[in-house]
Amino acid sequence: MPHQIVYSFDCVSPWSYIGYHVLQRYSEKWPIKIDWQPSSLAYVMKFANNQPPVSVPNKGAHMIHLLQAADRMYGVKLKIPSKFPFVTFPVMGMLRVMKERYPQKLNEMINKCLHEIWHVGHHELDREALEKILQPTFTAEEISTLLNTAFSKETRRLLAQEAEALVDQGAFGFPWIVATRESDRASVAAFGVEQVERIAAFLHEPYLGPMASGVTPRL
Amino acid sequence: MPHQIVYSFDCVSPWSYIGYHVLQRYSEKWPIKIDWQPSSLAYVMKFANNQPPVSVPNKGAHMIHLLQAADRMYGVKLKIPSKFPFVTFPVMGMLRVMKERYPQKLNEMINKCLHEIWHVGHHELDREALEKILQPTFTAEEISTLLNTAFSKETRRLLAQEAEALVDQGAFGFPWIVATRESDRASVAAFGVEQVERIAAFLHEPYLGPMASGVTPRL
């Protein structure tokens, strides 16, 4: 059995987008199975009593500097949206339903939504935008059912409930990464892409940098 | 000319202790000159309008987890003090005066103070504790002058003024690390020991992990 990683993320978080790509690379280098877990950062921040980095002006400015270099540091080109943070209940609700009903399509849909937000620059995905994302893969009837469920009170309640469970397990921001080691099934929790090295140390796998290539990126 | 690193730190910060050791290791691997800059984290937090990690319970708990593994992850064994945060104006004032008057002794004194706080577990260093640290190296008269200056209003004013300058340059916590590249004298600012990899990327030097050995630590 391989190591297991549960990757809790929200599309509002640029670090979730970056970490998604970094861990994809590691999934080809390490014996790991990744469970992508669409969740609500807004609820996690609320239940953990946390504030976004932008609430401290210098912290926000530092994050912008880091994101501006994300293409060279992490090999992930992204646009910083004019409005930030933004609401992601529709898209995270859709991805949550996707995980439940069409798990084999989840990865493709996460990739499309993250790309649409952080690369195309279309950040607040509404019903119409989600329909366009789903159209190549699903029938009109399937899309209608998926989105009705995604926008239901029940889905919103589940997002809140799952966020509360994450906070009970220690989360305070995203991406929240829980790695379980193959040898003894022990687990470690990590916050953010800067802790992938710590996950490597815990799994007893080599740390190969953000490109998972063993080469230090160049800024 | 080598690359230059200005390392702003406060003894209250366990990450300053860890980063001090990590960067010492890199100073033997990379062509860098490190300028150790004793500063006041309390003033930086105040001027940056920032809150300590412990103000968000899960963030504080996560930091404790990280620190408990610091010996294996960073090769730095440390005791987590029962009282945290604690006041460091006396010790940071002393180190600031040391840098000005006996720069060739600064590194030895930083090492002793950090060791006393984070290894021996004697965290709130008062006049008596500082005297003991200084005794092997200085005469009674020199110690008296050093500590009178360290505890003066003028030193406190300078710590505040220098913290304000750091915040103007973008700092919001410690260690705050500014690296200047040899080739074009361009600079990058980094927060914390988890960004040493980013400094490596900026300096175009290989990232060799926290042990600066090229080997991933094991947790």
C-alpha cells in the first residue's frame, strides 16, 4: 500500500492552486495516493478564528511578492485577481458533489476550475460559468442535477460540517495536507506548500523541491 | 564579493534560534556574508499590526508540533518554555550594544544567549543572567558599561526606530531575512526558515535542506 495524502483545499486560495500542481508532480515520484478534498476555506477561517494574511498589510504585500514569482519558483503561472478574497461556495459545492457522484471526474474538474480562476482570471465562478466547465463532460440533465445539488442548503451544511471537522483536527488555513506513512500508518498535518519538505521528511521520501526534479528553481 | 544576508531576529522567536543554526550551516556552503541584526520582535509586531501565531489556537498548536520535531527536522534541540512569549528588551538591548561596540564578539554572544534561552531553558534573561553570560569575556567595568547602555532609554528608542524601519521595508515577523545577490546586487526578503529554499532560488545557489547537507531529514 502506498502512503496516503488528504489534500483539503479551496479554489479561493492561490496556494491551493500551486500545491495542487506541486503534489501532482510528487505523485509521479513518490509512492503516494492523493485524496483531493474540496472544502470551504471561509468556514475553516471562521471556525478556527483565523484572519486572512491580507489583514496584516505587510503580510499581504509579501504574499503578492511570492505569488508574482510563482511561475519561476513553483512552475505555476497565475494571475492575481483584482478582487480577493472572493466567494467560492458555488464552485466548492460543485466539486464536493462531483467527488461524491463522479469521483473519477473529480481531478479533471478541479484542474479546470483552478485553471479558470487562477490562469484565465475568471475568479467568481457562478452557475453560468460552472455550466460551461461541465458541458464538455456531462449532459444538460446531469449538469442541472449537479448544480441544483451543489447550490442546495444541504451541500452548504455539509461544507460547514466538514470544515468544522478539519478545524477539530487542527486546520487553520489551506491547503491543509494530512500525510499518512505507509510503514506504520502514522500521520502528520502540514499547512501550505512550504511544508512539502516536512511531508517528505515524515514519509521518509526524498525532498526534490517544488518542481519535484531535485533542481533548485531560479528566481 | 559574496552574497549578503541581513538576518533580523529576536531571541523570543524559536524560529530565530533555528534559522540562526540553519544559516550558519549555509555560510559554510554558499559564498555568503551574514550580518546578524539583533532587533525587537515586539516592536515589529506592534508597528506591522500583527498578532503572534498563538492568538489563533490551532496555529499555536501547529507551531508547538513543529518545534517538538525541531531536533529531527532542523538538527536543533530546543525546550519550549512554560511562559511564551516573554520579554526580551534586556537581552536584545545587550546584543544591539554588542554589535555596535564589540562586533567581533557579537556572534559568540548571540550563540550564548540563544542557547541559554532555548536549550538551557532560562528564558527571561535579566541583568544578573546577562552578567553571567558576559563574565567569561569582559571585565566587570566593561560589563557594567555594556548593561547600563543596554538598559538605557536611548537603546530602547533605537530598537523601536530600527523596528519601524524594518516594517517600512516590509517585515511583519522574525526571522526576517534580506538576501542580496552578488551578481546584480538585487535583494529579496524572506520570512522564516521555511523560505531558505526561496533564498537559494534567488541567489542561484543549490538548496540543500535544513541541514545544508543535501539529505532530506527524517521525522
